[in-house]
Amino acid sequence: MEPLYVFGESMDIHTKVAAWRKSSFCNGASACVEVAPLADGNVALRDSKEQDGPVLVFTPAEWAAFTAGVRDGEFDLASLQVSAS
């Protein structure tokens, strides 16, 4: 699949038209993450408080690995503290 952008190109045009949605765990809070599928198959992630701020873009494989790690507790605070020791 051909990406819609090239390395170093501004993502603004692609992320401004993306269909952003907040995590279901936000419960109306403003300090959340938002995720959006991009037209090229990648997935974008941003801080809901800074909608014009930086955006992380994951390939489908990276997104699958990240979400699997979240489900498996890989990023839970307790496991991160043990890893850092």
C-alpha cells in the first residue's frame, strides 16, 4: 500500500481530516488519548488536550503490537517500575 505522505512531510493534511475518537475509558474527561485510522491504513494517536500538538503514527503491525501489549499489561505502572529496576 502506498503511503499518502513522504518522510518529513507535514502530517497536518492527513490528521486534520481524520475521524478522531477518544478512548472509552475517558468518561468525559479532557485528559485522554484520541485515535484515528488514516486513509493509508496507518493509525494516528494524539493527546486530546493538544489537538494541534504532536501526533504519533503507527503502521498496522506496530498498532497491533502496541494494543496487544496494552491488553497484556505490558505498560502497567507496576510492570514498568519492575523493568526499570
